Amino acid sequence: MPNLKPAPLHLRRIDAARNMRRFYMLSVQPTLFGELSLIRNWGRIGTNGQTMVQTFDGSDEAGDAFGRLERAKRRRGYAAVEEKV
């Protein structure tokens, strides 16, 4: 079983006309029991936001959920944040 997990993803959606400044972060982390957790964090930029954790038995399930959420957010207008070096 390959142990591939997607890199953490940080998305933003900013619309000044609607006073909208939102962020959405996704990451996959291992648990102490050999499972994988999909960690979602979202909210208004500048706040801590809300967090939700989903636990999956396999990396395929976690990867599928990660991809599904990423596609849904990109369809809604979220774009990746460019990393500063």
C-alpha cells in the first residue's frame, strides 16, 4: 500500500465588492492508530476560523476526499495562495 498523501493546500477567495475575504486549508495527517485524518480549516482571513477533522482507514479514501473538496472549492472561486520564499 503506497503511503502517498497530498501536500497541504491553502486557498483564498477575495471579493472586495462583496466584502468577502475567506480562506480554506486542507491537509492530510497520520493518526496514532495508523489511520489518516483530513483536516479542514476555514473562515474569514484574519480569524482562526473553524476546524473539522475526518478520519479514514486508507490513503485512497483520504486522497479522494481531499481531491473532491479541492475541486469543489476551486469551482466556487477559491485560488491557491502563492508561497513567499
